[in-house]
Amino acid sequence: FFKSQNSYTPKNIITAWGKSRKRNLKRWRNHFLPIRRLSASSSSSTEPRREASRSAALPRAEEPPRSEARRPALRYAPPLPPLPPLPHQLLGSALGLLLVFRTNAAYDRFWEARKQWGVVTSECRALAGHAVTFMTPQQALPLLSLTAAFPVVVKSYLRGERDSRRLKALLAPSEVLALDAVVNQPQYVLARLRQLAQAARQVGVSEKEREVLLKSVGVLGECVSTCERIYNTPIPLSYSRHT
């Protein structure tokens, strides 16, 4: 705004500021004037459209709208008769009792089988410990191998399977072939354990020690019988028919 250094006086500064302010106001006015005109024209043009849409939305008194004329008449089903709650209450109580009986029976079966499997584990450990205590390691090796294979044989028998791969890792080839030839594998293993316990007399095992070994073998036989009873006795049909 100033051409020389001497022009920097308060009066010249105020005059220059006023001129620049007027120039800026004129520039902003020219910028916003077309926008205002455009918005005014758009608002004026949309008002008739809104009025037309409102009038079209209102149904006429002379004739129904086209959508109403083309729409088929709705058919409503008659209301259902009121049902008494007594049958539902009686059936709910009976079903609740059946569910309770079935749940209790299933849990009893599960818990009894779990206890028997715990007995199998403890007796196998006790039999292996007695064999190592009463015999030398070389003499107790066949009995230890059959004891380790007994839980595998029982599990496969109850599931209806034949796990020859694990048996080959635990038993001698002759024992594996003999197991494959029989149907009830747990009973064969128990018979072999009794034979080895009786033959322990030749290696210096006393009569009392042999009775301890045979007692453990007898407990294992009882566990197998209990597991077979649980497996072959399903839940009664009267409990499982309606649940």
C-alpha cells in the first residue's frame, strides 16, 4: 500500500486498511451472491414438488388408490379356542420325572465305570510291584508285559476294536498271535497271568506271595465282569422312550 518509507504514518495506515477491507468485502459479496441465488431458486422449485407428492399420497374420496384396488383381500384364520393349562402341567411334570430318572441312571453308570477303571489301574500297578518284589526283573518280564497290555486289551474289547499296533509294542510276537486268535482277549490275558503266578513257584516264590499275585488277578477279573455288565445293560426303554 505504501510506495516510500515516509508513508508509514498512522493516517496513511488507517486509510490503507479501510481500502483493503472494502475490497475484501466486495470480493466476498461477488463470491456468495450466485450461491444464494441458486439456493433460492432450488428451494422455490422444490416446494411445488412437495405439495404434489403430498396431494398424491392422500387417498381420494371418489376412488380408492391403485395399490388398494389391486391388493387381494386378506383372509384371517378364526381364533383358536382357549386351551386349559392342566394337560400341559401334567405332561411337564411327567417329562421332568423321566428326565431326572434318565439323568440319574446315566450318571450312575458313568460313575460306576469310572470307579472300576480306577480299580484296574491300581491293581495293575500293585501286581507289577508284587512281581518285581517277589521275582528278579528277568523272571518278572513276561508278567509285567501282560500286566501293561491288560488295560489296552480291556479298552479295545469294550469298544469292539482290535488294537494290534499297541499290543505289538508291549508283548512278544507269540502272545500277539495268540490274542488275535481268541474272541475274549481280557480273559486270555487273565488266564496267562494266573499261569505265570502258578509257575512262579519254580523261581522261588512262596505260597503266600503267589496268593497275593492271584488275588490281584482275581480283582482284575471282577473289574472286567463289571464293565461288561455296564456295557451290555442299556438304560431301560421306559426311561428313554419319551426323552
